[in-house]
Amino acid sequence: MSTGVIWKVDQNSLQFVRKPNNVLRFSKEESQCQVGLLAHAINQPSSRELVCTILSLSRQNRQRCIQLEDILIQLIFDAAKRSEEESSASLPRITFTWNHLCSQLVFFALFQFASLSNLISGLTEKVESQSPTSFARIKS
């Protein structure tokens, strides 16, 4: 088994892809949904190709990945929450986070791995599901 196959996850379940003749055993944690792994990979600089490899996404096929959209929505939501809570002293870190997320969004939307309208709808639903006092600046 090549090392590249180990990092691939199924696009629907986000579980590691296992071949029938695979002799490697995965721990219980590794056999579960790998949302954390994918979110961590997306947050890394220059990680677009890694994310595409993990999800087996091809620029030629331009296949939409719903799980990728869900993770992007959560990452944007978390960044908005942190931006609202943090002081102005951490402005460079906040700016880097938003620049990176925007860059990732443009890439994944450009190659149609994520739908921009679905991302906006999902983010709107997530914000609206929060308490009325959360994200007061975003809603107004």
C-alpha cells in the first residue's frame, strides 16, 4: 500500500479509505469521521492540494463535496466568533485567518468543490440559530 492512500478519506463519510486486502489496522479514533483532520488541513497555509488529495478531488471533474462545505461553514463561523471576542492586539492574527479562509473559499468555489450559494445559506442558518445577542454586528 502506498503512503498516499493512507491519507485519503471517503468524501461522504470522511472516514479513511480501506482496501479489502489492507493489512493495516486503524484505531477506533482513526476509523471514525475525520472532520478534525480535514479542518486542520484546511487551516494550514498552502494546503489546497493536500485537501484535494485527502478528498480525492480532481480539478478536471469539478465534483462538489458537501462535507467540505460543512467544514468551511464551521471554520468561518468559528473565525467570526473569535474575531468578535478577541482584542485589537490580536488584529494581525485575525487578519491572517480571514485572508487565509477567503483564499481557501475562492479556490474551492472556483473549482466547484464547494458552492458559494450553499456556503452563504449554511452560514446564514448557523448564525441565525445562535442566541440573539451573538453576532449582533453581523446581523445588523
